Amino acid sequence: MIACVVLYLCSTAVVISQKAPDSSPLLQNSSQASSLDLSSFTRIFGSEDREVPLPSSGGFDNRKDVSALQEIIDYLNTVKVSTWNGMKAEGIFEDSNDVSGNAALTLGRTDQYRLDITLPNGTRSTRIDGYIGSTLQEDGKKLSWSAASAVGGIVAFPRLFATTLGYTATAIVDRGFVTISQTRFHRITILEPASADPSVAEHGEVTVTDFYFDAKTHLLKMSAATPQVTSSDAERYLVVATYDDYRQVGQMSLPFKVSQTMNGQRQWSLQLTTADVAPVNDPSHFRF
């Protein structure tokens, strides 16, 4: 995701390398499936998110559906976000091993993210600025993100505030309505290049994210992506982020709880306790 795809935040860090989803036979063959085909999808699967369809590019090119754009507009009107300058928040992070720590989340413009987690054995910091991202672990080891993964960010919703949704290479596709856990969602797929700069090596790579809006409230409730976890493993893994506990932050309404699963297994959760809408004017804050 991301989606945000933030496997670096887990206690077991993995480097994600995401290639254009069109090249994956798995995604092409599964694009029409209403739920996961466990036999062909993965070697490891948990009990959660079994009803979530696989994201796919499906040859959408630069398509922009009016109905999909309208859903995003309805969402922006619901959460009352007209302009976005950033956010600073604090909360509690917990990973799949029930290890928890204090967390500070900073969002800059719509492609800047920073999450600092204070754990018993040190501080783990993830910083993303556009298509450049990395995580500094407690032991001092730094792990670099692929451009496609960095673009997904730590949380998905800032991408919906971005004027770059009008970029010609971005596709915004209406995938219709789907019922998951007895809730009806409007599924919107957004496909973006890892970088709009053709000089960047990963310019040709694509990040594909499904956004699930509650059909009644228009709130963003989930985002889903299928990254390739390592370059040596061609398998794709379903990563789902869930957004809950919407609260007022100034005039805006933003999710205070974010959780993530990978192939139905819980990876981490972040429960915010305080948040302020505030710009971060120092670009170095999002880079090491």
C-alpha cells in the first residue's frame, strides 16, 4: 500500500520489489475472481480478508471513469478535505508478535510519510519522500524501498487528496460494488507509475491499489495491493490495510486506527491518540 505496503514496519523486515502488475499471470488470471483462489495464490494464508478480491491492472491503460472520480469527490466531501498540508500524530504501534511501542506519524504533502516507532530495543524509523523510501531498523541497518512501494506510502488516504490524480498516466477505474464481511463497498482501482519522471529507473513500474469506500457513508475503509515480496519469489501477496475510528481533526475527519494484514495474517496496527493538521515545511524530515 499499501495501499499502502509497509512490511518494513513489521518485526521481520522484508524488501519489496513490485513490478508492473500486467506482467503477472497470477493477476491476469485472477482479475475476474470475486474472492481469493487459495490454491494458486499463496503458500501461507491466515483467517482474515478472505473475501477481498485481488487487485489487477486489467489493461486499463489511462482510463478515468467518471463514476470512480465521483466516488473520490464524495469521499473528499465526506471527510471535508479541500486542501491538504500535512498532519502530525502520536499513538501506539503493535506488530504481529504483540510487541508494542509509542509511535509518531508525520504526513507532509500527499507523497511524504514518516513513522517513528519506539520499541523496547530501540527506535525504528520509516521515511518516504515521493518514490524514495527507506527504513532504519533498531539495529542500525537501513533497508531501501522500491519506488513502486514507496509511492504507495504508509497509509493510502493522502493519495486521494493529490492533484496528481489528473496526471495522464494515472488510471482511475470503477470496479463496481462488492460485499465484504456483510458490508457493501464501492471498489475503485488507481494505477500510477512509480515516478512521473522518465529518467527514473523504475518509471516503467506501476503501483496498483484498490480503494474500498463504504457504499453508504463514502468513507474509505480498506485499501489492497499485491506486492512481490522479494525479487527471488515471483509469488504475489495480498496486503490489505483497514481504516477505522474516524475522528475530527480540525475541520477534517481522518482515520485514527490503521491495521494491515498480509495474506490474511495480521501484520501490524497503529492506533492514534492525538493528531493535528499541520504543515511540515522541512523536506529533510522525510529523508535520512
